[in-house]
Amino acid sequence: MMNRLLAFAFVFCSFSTATAAEPVVYEGKSGPGVGKHIVFLAGDHEYRSEETLPALARILAKHHGYKCTVLFTVHPETGDIDPAADNLPGTEALATADLAVIFLRFKNLPAEQMQPIIDYLDRAGPVVGLRTATHAFKIPKNSQFVRFDFQYEGDEYHRGFGRQVLGESWSGHYGKNHEMSTRLTVVPAEKDHPIMRGVTRPWVQAGGYWTEPMEDSTVLALAQPLNGMTPDSPIAEDKDPCPGAWTRHYEGKGGKKGRVFTTTYGASEDLLDDDFRRMMVNACFWAAGDEAKIKPGLKIDFVGDYNPVMFCNGGHRRGVKPADIADYDSPIFDPEAEVIVPKNRQKYLKK
């Protein structure tokens, strides 16, 4: 009898964990995006992609009709969202995706999770990349997927997914987080680009990344580091602006071209800025081929409570699962969920 009970408990716990790790799907019912499917891949250690991406997905689904599937890196045993985990269940959803929105960092996924991503890139599916997606993958040299590593030295796929798809790999910080915010200035020649419709002066709380995108990129906005954490902070005089948002096309198998929008910003606190949030919504429309439907006043209101924590390494909310935000009205995330802020970052906590 005891053995049966133990077996039942094991099966129940395994089922519960698997259920908790199921992708979150927001089904859009009306709007310009009806009939198209966007898949979001969240899993970075620092900038709270697990908050940014579901918030963006809800906006695109509820207000604009897209079907939005959000995948999270989760702890393989508990099913809790774990930004550092190399476990991203559900990537097979990319088989029916019209757009992939990627916000990963240093991932080395198992083959069964990595292969659907490669299949999507082989068919040149459109991509929107945020912040750490430039260094989405950190893969051992003996892996069959090593060419996607952000430091890959081979000529055929030099500097991996970041450089070859997004247009830039990791090239270093360019402005100190929590002390230097960033102003994004629209390039005058691109002020009429569909992604910039209704966008005036984005400001983000994340510090800068240095970038030199591929020459075939079209820079939409330049990133100017500021000495301070408010939109009107003075310019950091020792730091010239560098590209902070751009578009390009990458090549899949058979020479097919895929649209790409990349920004080196996107921390969950960045999304609080209306102009930055609008740029991201517009970018998803554009990448999905819906640029004709972009209006300057597209609705960008958050859906449900949005409670971003201060971004920092390891500073994610503990004990939360994808299922916790499955409903439109559920908060992203429970403000009472535990947050562990490293001692070297506690001085930046907002009073």
C-alpha cells in the first residue's frame, strides 16, 4: 500500500511540475494581429525578461489580437521560473510562429529545445531581439550547436547568433547600471520609419551597451548615456552616442531573408517608459509584416498589474511559475513574492 502511495505521489508531483512549466498562451480575439502567432523566449539572469516579455505579450494579444505564447526558463524539478536555468520547455511552438521575440542570455539548451530554434532560423522567421539576446547563447566547443555561441570564432557564423542574426554580439557595457540611464534619440532620417510612428523620446533605465552593428543594418535610434537616473539627467560628456535600436535582414537556408529588429535595451523597468514601450509594440508589428497597420496612437496600456523589480543579477522573484500569470488580470508578478537583492546592489533600491 505504501509503495502505491509513493508511486502516486511521484506521478502527481511530476504532473504538477510539468503543468506549472507549461507555456503561457494569450489568445487575441480582435485587432490587426488576428491570425498571427508570436512566440516569446524569456530567460536572462539580470534584466528581468520574465517580466518584460509577458507584459509585452499581453499588450499585443489583448489590444491587438495576436496569439502570444510566452516560454520561460524554468527549474527542471520545481517548475519555478528560473532565469539562470538552461531549460526552456515549449520551443516546439516556434513551428507555427510568425515572429520570435528573444530575450535570452548565455543559454546552453538541450538539443530537443535548441533544435526548434534552429529550425525557425533556417526558415528565416522574423526576429525581435532585446538587450542580452546579443549574447543569447554560451555553448561549449564540443557541442553540435557551438556556432550559435556569442564568441564563436568560425568564419561561417562568426560571433554566433547575436552577430549573424541580430547584427551584433556582446561588445561590453557603456554606462553603469543604476547610476547612468540612457536616452534613445531617433535618427532624423528614420523618423518616418513605421517602428518610430508615435515615438518621440524614449528613455530607459538600463545602462548602455557599446554596439557596432553589421553594415547592412539600418540604425533607427542612437543611445546616449546619461549621468543620472532621470530622463532630464545631463549627458555623459565622455560617452558619444552609439546605435541602440536597428533593423536588418538575416539569411536562412536557401537564401531566404528574415526581418530583424534589435535593441540593446528592454529591462523590465525600461518598459515603464511609454515611448520605449510603443517602439517595442511597433517593432513587433513591423517584424511580423504588419507595418501598414501601425498607427501613431496604437494602444500600449499594460494589461493587468505590472510590478517590475529592480533589475540585477539573481534579483528575480522567487517561487513564481508561468501558470501564475496565465490570466490577463493576474499581476506580473505577485508583489509579495520574495526578491533577493545582492548586497552590492541594495544601495540602488528605491526608497
